[in-house]
Amino acid sequence: MDPMNQLIVAILAGGLGTRLRSVVSDRPKVLAEIGGKPFLAYLLDHLSSFGFGTVVLCTGYLGEQIAQRFGKRYGEMELFYSQESSPLGTAGALRLALPLLKSESALVVNGDSFCDADLRGFWEWHREREADASMLLVEVPDTRRYGRVSVDNKGRVIRFEEKNEEGAPGWINAGIYLIRRRLLE
């Protein structure tokens, strides 16, 4: 069996969606409709294309709507929910979901962004380095909207730079991570 497909995926979908509130005030931002379907469906479709079998949705604000809309399955994937009663932040959401994250490592995906990344290549890169945690970076022609991540020649993060007005090519955080479960315990 393919070890990558044994990974459990955690989607961080608990944000308050304050920046989108004027457009989507009645639902969590992962349920915002794009092209006639919720944004979350695009994320799940992408994950499904790599054969992932289990997804844990870390929900918060109006999270019950996500469970009502998607239920326990999405195609071949089994869906589980970890509902925050109050905002816990990224690490808190993952810690709360820990009983559901049963694989040695977890693929963690931000629920409010999409990156058409080669997740198999990312997984292989992570495993080759025997890393405890890895962050997927994407090279863009202009980092001013995102901030910049600087890495050394071994691919280790050495600096995060905030957004600024100086546009230049560089690496940005894609919002996709691989984390060994033991780091969350």
C-alpha cells in the first residue's frame, strides 16, 4: 500500500472569515460558492486526485454548516470533524483534532487557499529529508501580496519577511504542511 495515501489530512477550516464577512456573512468561508460549488469542494477534489482516504475538518465558526453540507463522505474519502467551541488558533485546532490524526504524519492544509501542488512530490521531499515538519513553498514573480520565505541551500527556512511594497520574485508559503504527529502531542 502507498504510504502517502495512509496520511490523514487535516483541513484548517475554523477561521472567522472577517475579511469575507461582507460577501459571505451567513456561512463559513470554506462554503463560499465559486463557480457553483463551495470552495471546500475544490480542496477535497484536489486531495482526492492523490488518493487520500481520510480528511479531518478542523472547524470553528459556523462549523456545523460544513458538516451538514458535506456529511461523512466525499467521494471515496471519509470525513471527520473536530469542532472548536472557541477559536484556538492553528496549533490549538490541530491539538484538539489529535485523537482523529492517527497517521504518523499529517498533511495539514489551510482551508482558505488553494495551491495546485504536486502533493506526492512534496511528500517524497519530506520523507527523503526525514523531516519532522515541512512547509510547501511556491515561487512567484512578485511576493508583495504574500510576504516572502527565505531558505538556505538545504531548503531550511531561515527567515519570514512580511508583506511590503517592494515587488520581487521569491518563495511564499502555500499553506500546506507535513507534520509528524508526535510534534502535536
